[in-house]
Amino acid sequence: MATTPVSIAEWLGYATAPLWLQIVLAAVVSGVVVTVMLTTSALAGPWAKRKITAMFTDRIAINRNGPAGIFTIAADAVRLMSKELIIPDGADRPAFDIAPAVLPLSALLGFAVIPMGSGLQLADPEIGLVYVFAVSSIASVGMVVGGYASGNKYSLLGSMRSVAESIAYEIPLVITAASVVLLAGTLRLSDIVAAQQGTLVSLGPIAIPAWYGFLNPFALALFLVASLAEVGRNPFDIGEAPTEIVGGYITEYSSIYFVLFFLGEFLHIFLSAAVLTTLFLGGPAGPGPAWLGIVWFGVKIWAVFLFTQWCRAAVPRVRIDQMLEIGWKGLLVLSFANLVLTAIIVGVIA
């Protein structure tokens, strides 16, 4: 397994640099992370989502603009941003203007503490896991504000659905993550990744890594299902539900505002994948030298994204009452059971 590399801060001599250089270095590295995640989301949204869905549904996907239709990304960006920005007469401004920026901003803030491998981690606070859940929850505020400020009953209904969904599934999500904290004994994300180094069991030439996903696959499954609901992927895309409430909280948004909501949705999918990778899949750990860590990290989060698109193509949407039942009566009970069982096992071993 790859060893933990020297951090970017140590490599750049951040601690010993003068204040002005620290500010410049922090801005440059932050810009690199933001650019990478925005590019990843741009690739996933207009292009990869369509190609993957077409594969699952036996259809021909976009193939006209560039090789394999890759230039559709640029075409869609120009098309959407050049459209007229329509503001409803009953909109509550500036709330209507602020809401679209909240979703992508909350996701980008979450990536600040994710150990991405090859020493790339902007910050490593002791409460890193708590920080990720705190900033990602701000997205719910954007949905509520957007739905309310639109002055549209379908938008308001969609925002209320999103809040109900967030509350119902964020609790199991956090409780399941708490079981990982019991195993690792820390909230610091880099330490959680370090705790998964090594080998769980060797089967001849095959070595199964000591990732918490192998150690407790039940917790991995719980976290994955709750994450699907948190990011609004099928079968839990109740907040938008085009066949029921037009477009939910984004019904009245167009042009660049719609792009920001769309971008925020995919950034949160990748943030959720990054958190799942960190907690259960060893983070950037993988075969080969340490500098390959960021490559393995990318492979893992794209694998999780592929799973979300599989669900989008194959799993039908549940009703709002079924969604709440699954969250409150199913995942909540199972996540508490997993937490108690993990605590007993850790207590006995300790």
C-alpha cells in the first residue's frame, strides 16, 4: 500500500515562509483544488452523466460535438449562460440572487479538509469530519431560500421536500460516520486515512487492505444509501421530481443561476464520494508509489459517481412518504444499531 506522502504545505515550505508568501501559496493551492473540482463537475454533468445513462438504457448518447461528444461541455456552458435571466415578478430579491451561489460554495468549502493524496490537503483540523458535515449542510439553506424566494408554489414545495429529506437522512449519515470515528479514535480526516493503512487479511498473493469498507461493509452500505438521499439522486430525487412538481426549488431559475444550481448538485455528489472514500475506502491509498495517491483518489470518487448514475438510470423514484419511512424507520434504526454494535466490539477489543 502507498505510504502517506509529505504534504503540499511541507513541500512548499509554508510554515517557514513570510506572511505574504503564505497568503499567495494558500491562494494558489486553493485555486488549483477549486479548478480541479469545477472541471470534474463540468465533465460529469453535461457529458459523463449522459454517456453513462445512455449505456445503461441502451441508447446513443451525445456524439456530434467533438470526439465522443466531449465538446458538448463547452457548447452547453455557452448555451445556458447566454440565455436570458428571467426574474419572476413575485421573486424576493436579493434572496433569489443569493440562493444559487450557496450550493456550489458549500461543497467547495468541504473539499478544503479532504486528504486527496500526493500530499494535497488544504487544511487538516482536528474536527475535520465535523467541519465537512457542517459546511455541506449549508446547501439546505440555499434550497430553502431559492424555493421561498421564487414565489412559486412548486418551488416552495420542492424546497420543503428537500429539507425533510435532508433531516431524515443526515442523521443516519452522521451516526454511521460516528461508527468510523469509534474505530479510528479521531475526527481528523488524515488520521482516519492513516488508520486504514496496512492489510486486513492476506489470501495468498491477494492482500485485502484494512479499509473500513471491508472491516464493516454494513456501515458502508448505510452511508452510501444515506449519501444518495443527501445529494438528491434516484431514488431520492424528491426535491426536484420533474414528473410531480415541475422542477422543485429550481423551477423559476434560468441562465447562469440554473448553471450554479446544477454545478452545486454535482459538486455535492463528488464531495459525498470524497467523504465516503476517506471514511471507508482508505482515501488515496492504493498500490504503487505515494505520488499515485491522487490518481487512486480520483478513481474511487468516479467509481462512486458511476454508482449514483447507475441508480439514476435503474432505480425508480420513491414517493415522498416512502422516502421519509425509509429514512426515519429504516436507516435511522439501522445506523444506531451499527453504532452500538461497533461500540461494543471496540470496547471488547480495547
